[in-house]
Amino acid sequence: MLAPARRAGTGAAKPAGSPAPTAAKQAAPTAKVAIVALTGPEDMQMMTSAYRHAIAMKKSGALAEVSIVVYGRAINGITTAHKGLSDKIAPELADAITAGVKGYACAHAMEENGITKDTLLPGLEVVPQGAGKPAELAGTGPALLGSGPPVT
């Protein structure tokens, strides 16, 4: 038995009891972003903003991957060797990692600042060159965002 409802534009009768048409499924996100954290401890708001922004981006569900690459003076905020500084960064970094953000620390900046892998905050992967990692990630398609001092 056919119900009197008709499918839009077809003129064909819709069988009784047929489910209502559903909206098209949204495609899974494929966009990626890499945030570069390189400002030093002289600007704590700028240092922590990279982590807060990464968390918000990841939680938005609009991106497939969010990464933070830490190098330059920012490396001093992700080590337990600088207690007062890392105490402010550690919760932000932990929240980012928990949210699914990938974190990378520059081995060269670590060496230049006397930081060892065993003093890094948890959840970070050490890469040989911090400046090289965003370039590597850019090859796979993400946008790059900087978190450093304004250029004057």
C-alpha cells in the first residue's frame, strides 16, 4: 500500500512506513594546523596562548589534527628545570595533550638551553629541529600559526 506522500521532484509515491530522508552525513575533518610556540618567558600570556588556542581548535571538531611545535625561548617553559615557569605551562600543556593535540619539542633549542629529555614535561616528542617540523607538517597540508613576539 502506498502513502499519499510523494518524494520531492520525482512524482513517485513513497511507500508507507519508509523512514524520512536524512541529511547528508558530514565528512570527517581533514584540515590540520600546526601552532609554533617560540616566544620566551618575558610574555607569559603569549607563551600559554598557544596551548589554549590548540585546545580550542582541537575541541571544535573542525580539524583532523592540531600540533604545537615548541622551539626558541619557549622551550624554557616546557621543562621542569625552570620550576616557576613550567608550573604555569604544565597544566596548559597537559590539557592540550589530553585533548589530542600533538606536541613537539626542538632538540636543538633544548641543547642550547641546557635542557635534557628527562626534564621535559610529559607528552612531547623531541624532534631534531623545531623550525623543520612545521615545514614537514606543511608538506602534509596544515596551516601554520605563529605564537611569538609581534614583528615590528
